Amino acid sequence: MDLFRKTRAAALTAVCAAILAGNASAGFAQDANPGAAPATPAAPEAQAPAAETPRDPAAVVAKVGDRTITEQQLTIAQEEFAGELAQIPPQQKRGVLVDALVNMELLAQAAREAGLDKGPAFESRLEFLTLQALRNAYVEENVVNSVTPEELQKAYQDVVVGEFKPEEQVRARHILVETKEAAQKVIADLKGGADFIELAKQSKDPSGQNGGDLGYFGRGQMVPPFEQAAFALQPGATTEQPVESQFGWHVIRVEEKRMSEPPAMAEVETQLRQYVLRQKFEAVMADLRGKYPVEIVGGPASEAAPTASPAGGPEGAAPAQGGAPAAEPPAGETGTDAQPQN
């Protein structure tokens, strides 16, 4: 795309956004007018959002000349302008959408009168937009809406549970102080019967406010001296000597040990759905390429552009809602992924 086309596309996007923004700001015009009569406060029960009843898609919401705007068009516009509408208060969205569609219809009628809906350039653009709409409809019907709970469960078992490799984890608490002498005093106090959780309040690590609890962690998640000391302890044991790291001096107590487990399906469902979507999309595209001959004019087929993904990007690009789950996803149960911080 050359500079002119990029500039034109950006300008059109800005105009559409401005139309929505202008319609939204219009609702504040009365409040901005110092001479306007104050609005009567609504009763509390009137302010509570009521459940919206289903609307007839064919119902007319506005008329512009001899053309009408329907609820169905409003629904489509709501989907298309979802990003712009995110910043508009819910009670204003419908009015903003109606105004935006009215403005679009006014501009469309003016374009028709000017003959801008005629000619090969417009017909080519219209054909391309139709192509996009048909692609989206087919993918939604045959890919997105076809994912079943059984397919998600199978992907979970195959990709997450089947490839998961358990590792040893410990749940530990620590107290971080500036000097070795301070750490030795903490150890002495603990031997004298002091409560670890109470002493942790003097820790310079934020975890001290939680009794020094670092949650569960595996190997490679903490700095080496801390990790070696923690994994060498048995549950219930405390380090006999202070442990030094670049953050200071630690006194560590191990609460529990366990083998890690794969994350629950609910934790990775978004990634699993995207993984299944990608597989189904690739299968659909392979089937269609076998059904309809494809010839790349001007070069061998190997130089063709990569197959588009369900999100509309090139194959292999990051999915719109997260990538496929890793063969060994994180357990997602540790209290912290960070090293002990000062």
C-alpha cells in the first residue's frame, strides 16, 4: 500500500471515530450550557438498569429520506464500532449508534447523487468488501461456532495433561534483612520460640506483610543460593545459617513440598479454544484447496502468500486471543514467580 492509500485509510478511520466521538459529546451539550435548566434527578429505581427486551431485527429505528435504518443494521454497527464504543457510557451507546448510522446514510445518499457508486473502482472495492464479509461468515459458521466442549476437553488432555512434566515444588517463607548479624538474631529468636510470621514483619521484602509467604515455586524461579537452601530443607525446617543473595540475607522456612500438577482446564480454556480454532481452520483451508483448484499467476505455488489465520492474519501469527497452549504450561499455582526482592 502506497503512502496515499495509507493516508486515505487513516483519514477515513479518523473521520468514523470523530463521528462517534461527536455524537457522544453531544449528549453533554445541555450540561455545558450555563443557561440550561437543571435536569430533574431520576428516582433511584429509574436509575437502575432494566433488563433489555429482545428487539425485532426488522424494526425501523430511523428514516433518512426514503431509506430506513433497522435494528439489524444497529446490531452490525455495534459489532463494527466495538472499539470506539468502549469509551462511551452504556446508556448513551444506542443513541450514538443511531446518530452514527444516520450520518453514514446521509453521506451515502450524497455519494450516490454524486455518482460515486458507479465505475470500476467502486465496484472493485465493493467486491472486496463482499469477499471479506463472506470469508468472515464462513469462518464463523464452520470454524468458530463449530468448536464443541468435547473438542476442548480432548485438546486439554492431549496438549496440556499429556505433555505436562511434573516437577518438585516447595512452599516457603523467608525473612530478608540487611546484614548477616540481623539474620543470625532472627534464627536465634526462632530457636527461642519466636513466631516466624510475626518476625517476618521486619523483613524488607514485601512478602513480609504476608508472613514471608512466597507460595509454591519450582527450580529456576529463585536466585541460586535461595533455591539451593530451600530445596535442601524438609517441610517444617528452617535454615540453621543465614543465606546470602544479592538482595541481602535470608532466613528460610519450608512449609510444604509437592509435585506440580497441570493447570485446571478453566485456567487455559482461552488458549485451548484458540488452539482448536487454528486446527479446525487449517483443516477447512486444506479441504477447500483440494476442492477448488488454486493457480498462482506469475510464480510457482510455493511463492504464494501464506494461508490466512482465523483472525485474518498470516499463518503462524499470534492468534487474536492468545496462542496455543505450550507443551508444558506453567502450573499457575505459585504464590510468586519472582525472585525474593528487597
